[in-house]
Amino acid sequence: MSDSRRSVLIVGASAAGLRCACRLARLRPGWQITVVEAGAVFSYAACGLPYVLSGDVEDLTALRQTTYGVVRDQRFFAEEKGVAVLTGWRATRAKLAQGLLKIEGPEGERQLSWDELVLATGARPRRLAKQPEHPRVRCFHGWQDLEPLKAGLAGGQIGRVVIVGAGPLGCELAEAFHSLWGAEVSMVEAGQAALPGVLDPELGGCVASHLEARGVRLLTGQPLGRLEADDQGVRVGAGGEELSADLVLVAIGVEPEVELARRLGVRLGPTGAIAVDERLATSVPHLWAAGDCVEVRDLSSGLPVYRPLGSLANRQGRVLANILAGQADSFPPVAGAMAVKVFDLNVAAVGATETALRARGVRVRSVWATLDDRSPFWPQNAELHLKLSYEPSSRRVLGVQAVGRGDAVKRVDVATQLIAQGATLAQFARLEHAYAPPYAPAVDPLAVLAFAAQNQEDGVEAVSPTGALEAALDVRLPGERQRRPAPAAEVQELALSVLRSGSPAAAGIHGPGIVICERGGRAAEAVRLLRESGRPARYLGGGLVWREAALDGGRRR
Amino acid sequence: MSDSRRSVLIVGASAAGLRCACRLARLRPGWQITVVEAGAVFSYAACGLPYVLSGDVEDLTALRQTTYGVVRDQRFFAEEKGVAVLTGWRATRAKLAQGLLKIEGPEGERQLSWDELVLATGARPRRLAKQPEHPRVRCFHGWQDLEPLKAGLAGGQIGRVVIVGAGPLGCELAEAFHSLWGAEVSMVEAGQAALPGVLDPELGGCVASHLEARGVRLLTGQPLGRLEADDQGVRVGAGGEELSADLVLVAIGVEPEVELARRLGVRLGPTGAIAVDERLATSVPHLWAAGDCVEVRDLSSGLPVYRPLGSLANRQGRVLANILAGQADSFPPVAGAMAVKVFDLNVAAVGATETALRARGVRVRSVWATLDDRSPFWPQNAELHLKLSYEPSSRRVLGVQAVGRGDAVKRVDVATQLIAQGATLAQFARLEHAYAPPYAPAVDPLAVLAFAAQNQEDGVEAVSPTGALEAALDVRLPGERQRRPAPAAEVQELALSVLRSGSPAAAGIHGPGIVICERGGRAAEAVRLLRESGRPARYLGGGLVWREAALDGGRRR
């Protein structure tokens, strides 16, 4: 395959398709490489669209420029990259045996021949089961979705918005509508908190509270009711309520664009996306696929999952070019790293959530910690709420989640490398990091999480920051108790020093309880001391700081 | 060792000693744990001292507070941690056979008994061979060094400062003296650029230029000459020059404090620090050591190295506590991650520099790249100059260095995990990261470096951004050439599109040369095209942007 002059036809001119095309044109300059694209605008960073809406990014052009200021258009790909991009042409049918693809465009129908065909058809937004066909009910996915919204917002016709779905896109859109345009934003989410699937509820709760603190109304655990739209506005049923708005944005995720694949007889996987092997080959010889239209293998479960991410699409495009050029390469299983910014909150996660692991029947335990992301004395130091889930028998780490004003993404990027190699708590505990006060604390937060998990296996058990809290043992200082009262029905106060100096009985401690402090560290120490004197207790993971951050919004609601 | 009631004596109350003591007190609450400390102030984050000087951190107290606002003093350790700290006592001699340690203090002499003795004696500043004993010639290492400097600065007696050594501490001090106090700062460094040992010269050059752009005068490649101090001032010979100043700060690193170890007959390693095994045991039974007084094993060479870092000291303290408590634990070899902030420049590195590798006789090749640290369209996106060095035969990555306004530390933290597992270019090329435009580009900069290295092994060779540049082939656009003229004696201009459309001969290209562009990416593509048409060429790694950043300061000097 690598030596003769071959013709490679790629359907879809976004990340995977174009990266594959350009890399292949470099590796095999004699080959004929053609990309067919249905849209007029292509090679733009779709992940940046919410930020054009929010005004953080000036316009669509900024999303399709090289670093040296050239727009990535047909001319650019033809002249600088040696890749022909045919825009406005939709691939409709193929004759597999002859290696022919039919495409339709404004000028009629054409037929293209190929030796290798790459499906990089991407994804399309998921729609509601009964989504009304009305301009006031929209998805937000491609460049075409930008202008109508900006025009409506600029014209003042969009004052109230309901966003269906509090996933990453929904959260980004909430920020965009609220921050730049001052729109009144409500979100309706069927899950228990924001970012379900990405975060467990005790972290999603922090995001929910933050959204509410910023003036976004969030209705969680609410299945969507009736949705009606007419020229006057939209009415959305959520729980027992009816919300009125000028616009409903449906942001419930995307699904793979597999129409062409289906017509070509390509096997789809259990997720509904194109099934490919490690070499990105489909079930049909000489047909390959990459990007948001394929499913990938999940590293921890070994199962196929659908992860439409620009970062994976880019990597797949390059890997596929290498393979088509005859090099040994493959696309490995995916650990599942992700990040999203929600107003001032940084959110990142990798691996599986505890919720997902339990649903799969995996035995899992978790620890929580509220930690500094830099040296505590550094002025720009900020807090992070972190959760680590692991399999008790093997002590293998299965997932890390982080939320806060601190640098959540750095820790998740590091955790991703460890999880990708199947690291245990012991490996997390001994991780090396680049330390200087402006950048990191002396002990890495991921290591602290691992310490907490190791301690838990030694009997110092944590409970979720948002779990039930009836009787609490408060080991904080009087001043701290005053500033943030303990939110439990029955509270016993006890200083660590008293606990250390004598028996809990002498300190007047009675009954079981959950030990609490600000961030969880002192409470864990107290649990150890209580156990020493034969009194079992557990501590509130992540402390009252986390609990307040996650439940505060709920209280105000 | 783990079950009976034992007495553990620790010499030195900084990171390693105190962490060991507190952890051990938790694991073995029945044991007697005593820490002997010569100083009056202890348990402060010494890495934060330059920032107290600079005013970023309010005062020394901020460096010794818990997150809940309690100062870590003797009372704190005794009551909250169950650890006795004896301050103002200096350990002088020991009777090994009897397990006795003599300590001297203001109240005379005492004798303490121990079952296990831990040396956590830390480090002391290296002094010049002929360092004058004068208040105007100082090191900066401990809390005692802070007040005289702050007083002198506040009193206006320190207007001009010469810093000897442009290592991490020297750079931090330059910023402190210059930014807060407006002092006129000169630095004298024997190495070729700033941060020698940490960075190769083409990265150190970027730091040097930045220092100079911020008004710090940096003399590199200058062995220190005469140094004379009297009540009027200091005179420092550097190269052919004599610098006059009010103060000379000697910042040429630290050396292990091994006086007591030596007296106890403990074996020192080739670095001069205490030799310990993976369990932090010294050569003498029941004598252990941790922190800045020990040497560690370098991951890539397997050789002992001296790496006095707070992050390693903390980890060692915890590991040693686990070991003393009878748990299975060990301190692994060190990859060598480090970070330092120099004004607005973020600097981080891991593994060995190319300079160090060549000195060791290792066959090594490198690549360079100037890249965005976030999506190019994100407003807070910033540039990074990155270098990756690898062993060509195994393709194993041996070192990564990063300098820029972008997030250098995140990339080095991720690289550290990969290097720690002995990762090759292929593993770097397929690394997964958490992607969202506010946090990262779609393709991770480390992966881009690996691509460049893989391409280099396929014949697309890079040259150092600061290497000789006689004849250059400029593939940039006319506007770019105007804004940043090509700094070569002979320049041929050539657009990538022209190169792609025809033969180099047709384009009038003659002779060999180095292909240049802004950041290196397009130049690498051109090299591939030139090779295809039988014309060997190499490209300027990191591009003209890097070259200018590294050499600009030199020009202005």
C-alpha cells in the first residue's frame, strides 16, 4: 500500500479528516489526496464556538487561522498542504467493488475514485425525542448555529434562555449567554447535578452552586416536560414548573454522523458509532474511519465508548495517516481525560466516576480532599476539590475528578499518565512533580489523595462531603466554628490537642459520629486517634469547605 | 521494630524531619518522638523566603502557618501532632553503641537516648572559595538572612546589588531586589547562560534575555574575579570589568550539612551528601537520613545526584516514617523535575540537559518547538519554547525543558510521569490530555515535540534555534519577513506553495541551507519537500521567534 501512487479519499474536513490528509500528503507527496466536505466553512475549531458566542474570541475567522494569520481555506490546503478540499459536496453513495464514491453538490453529481476511503464524518447534535421544529428551539453545534444566535442576542430578541442539559456544552453556553449578553439563563438537567457522566454529584454540586452564584438558575433531577414554541416564545415544563423563555437551546450531547457508513455496510458498534480496530480500520476492507464518528476503547473497562473530543480526533487523524502510509502505528485505548471551564471554576476529570463504576458492578472506594493548588502562602494560590476512586483489591486508581478555582487540569493531566499505565495508589503516592511556590505545593495534591486512600485502607475511613451528617465531632478551633457553623443536628466540639492528650471518654465524647474540620485533614487525624482508643469513627472527606461549596446552591434554591 | 515502644530521635526540624516525625506519631502513637533543632525558628517553607523579600508574601509567619491559621511552633507540634521539638539545641556527638546523642544549648549540655536516629540536617549555602567575611557579602538561605536584607533595603542602604550565580535562587533574588525594592541588580554567572545545569544555553538564553529586558544586567561566561568589601561598598571583578555595589549576594547553590553524619562515621556518597539506600538507611545500623542532607539516585543515569528540593524532602520524610513504623516502602530514583519563576517567565525542566548528557558521553539528539500553551484563539494563550532530548537508538526520552510565558510547569509535570516510566517518543506521541480551549491546544505540545523527533529520525532534521545561521531559506510570508527580518548573512525567500508546486531548481534555490520560519513548523515541512526533490536541508528548531527570544538580550548587551 505504501509505495505505489495511490488515491485517498476522505469524507469530512474537520480535525480528523484534515489532519490525516495533511500528514499523508507530507509522507506520500506523490499520492492524490482529496477531502470532500458538505459545508462551506471548514477547518475551524468547533470547540471554540461557544467562546465566539461569549465574546472571548472575536469571530469565526479566529477559529480557522494559522498562528501566522492565514485562513485555512481551500487555497491554503491546496497550495501549502498539497490537499484538495471539495466543499459543498455531500457524499451520497459508493460502489465498493469499483472504489467509486458519488457526491452531490450545487453543480449536480460527480463520481470520485479511491483506493482508500476514510470516513471522517464527525458528529451531529442529539435532538430531543419530540423536539419542535421552530427557530426558537435550537441546537448549537456548527458554524451555522452562530450567526442566528448572535443576531438575536444583539437585536435584543433573546432575553431569557432555557438550556436543556448541563453537560460541558450546556455549561459553556450558560456562561456565554449570561456573561456577554446578560441573558437570564435557566438550565434543566435530568441528572442529579451539573456535568453528570463527567462528575459525581458531590463535584457536580460544586459546579451547580457556582452556576447559581453567578445568576444561572439550574434545575437538576428534573426530567424535561412539555416543550412548546411559537412566535411569541417558548414554554418548557420542568418538574412541576413551566419556564417561559425566548429561546431553548438543546445541549444534550452529540451523536456520530454515520449515515454514509451505514449505506456503505460498515459495522457500527454498541455505542452507535463506527466500530474500528486499533488501526482505525472499519469492517469493510480499504474503508477507514476517524474522529467523532468512531467509538474508542475505554482503558479501564476495555469496552467501546463514544468520546467525541477534538484532541482524540486530531490524534486519530495523524495515526491513520501513518497507517495509510505503511508505518506501524495504532490508536490506543482512552483513559477519558476531559476539561471544561464553567465561569471561574476549572473542572477536569479522567477515568470513570464512582457512579459509573458502581453501575458497572465494580467494587470501588473513594477519597476526597480540599487542597491548595500552589504553596499556601503564594498570593495566587487557589482551592481545589479532588476525588480519587480506586479498586480496593488491586489498589488500582480508576478515576480522578477535580473542581475549583485552582488548576484542576494540570492534576488531571498528570493523573491521566498514571492511570494510562494502570498505576496503583503506591505509584500515585510517590509521584514526582516540579515544585516551586508559584506553581505547586511541596506535596502534590494527587499524592495527598493517594495518602488518604492508603490511610483509608488502614482504617481511616472517609465519607462523602455531601453525605448525611447527623452527629458530628468538630475538631476545629473556636474561631473557625464561628465563621462556618457545623451543619449537623448534633455537634460535639473537641480539639485535636485534647483528643491527643487523653481518652475520648475523658474528653466527654459519646456515641459514634463523623469527624469534621475545614478541609478534612485534621478530621482524618482525629479518626486515627479515636480508633487507637477503640472508638470507631469516620471523617468528612474534603471537609466543610467542600460540603458548603456543593450544597450551598441547593440551600439558596 | 514496629511493635515495641521505641524512641526515635530526629536531628533537624525542617521538611524531612518534621514530616517524618508527625507521620510516625500518627502511625505509632505510643512511641516517643523527639526532634532536635539548632535554630529558634523552624518549620517554615524556606522556598518561600525570596518571596518574603520580594513582598509577594507578607512575612515569615505566612511561611509557617497551617491553612487554618495556626503557627507551626513547639506548642503546635507537641499538642496537635504529639511530637516534641527541642529548639536551640545543637547535636554534637553520639555514643552509637549506647544509643546516646549529646546536644548543646544555651542551658548547657544534655544527653538523649534513641533506638532509631534520623539525620535531617538539611543543607547550608555554598560559599565562594575566598568569600570575604563582611556584612556586605552574604548568602541567602535561612530565616536569619531575611531581616538584615529587608532592613538594609528599607533603609535605602542597598541600591546596587551584585548576585553571584544565575541559578534558580539567584534569579528569584534578582526579581525580588529589582521589583519590590528597585535595586540596580547585576548578576555574574560563570556558565554560558542563565540557569546552567537546569537548562541548555538556548533556553537559558531566553531567561537571560528576559532578565535583561526587565533591567537586570547579566554577565554570563564570566568567572568571578576579585571580590573586595569594606564599609563603603563592594567591588567585584567579572571578566574585564569591575562592578561596584552596596551588597554582594552569593547564590551558587547549597551543600549538604553533614558535620554530624561525618562525626558519627556515616558514609558520604560521591556528591558529598549522605549515602542512603532505597529505604533511606545510612551505612550505620539504626541511623537513617532524609532531606537536603542526602543524595538520591538519578533515574536516567542510575548515578547518585544531589537534589536539595523541598518536594523530595517531604516525600522522604513520609517514606522514612512508614519504614520506621515497619511498613514496606522505599524512596524511588528521581527524574529531576524542577520549576522556577523568573519575572514573567515560567521555567521548568525534567531529566537531563543535552549538555549534561553529552558530558556523560550519552548519544543524544534534540528537537525544539515554539508552541501555544492553549488554543491559539484563546485570549490568555501564551507561547512556550520547548526542547526534548532523546536517545536515538532506543528512542527513549531523556529530558524535556520548557521556557515561556505559557504554562511550562504543566507540560513538565506530565513529561515527568512519562520519563519516570522510561517512555519513548512513541509514547509521548500518543499521550492523552484533558482538552478544552481555555486550558490546552487540541494537540499537546509534548506530543508535537515527539512528532518532531520522530520526523527527525525520518530525515527531517532540526538545528538549534541559536546555532550558526549563514545561508537561510525563508519560507515565511512577505509580511512576516518585514516584521522580523531573517538574521542570516544570505537569505533566499521561498513560499511553501512554490516549493510544493515545482522543483527547487525551478524555484531558483541554490546551495544548502537552513530553512527558517516563525516557529519551525513550516520550515520542517519545507525540509521534507526539499528532501523529496533530492536537496538536503535542515530547519531552525523553534523558529526565529525562539532565536530572537534567546539572542536578543545578547545583542542589547
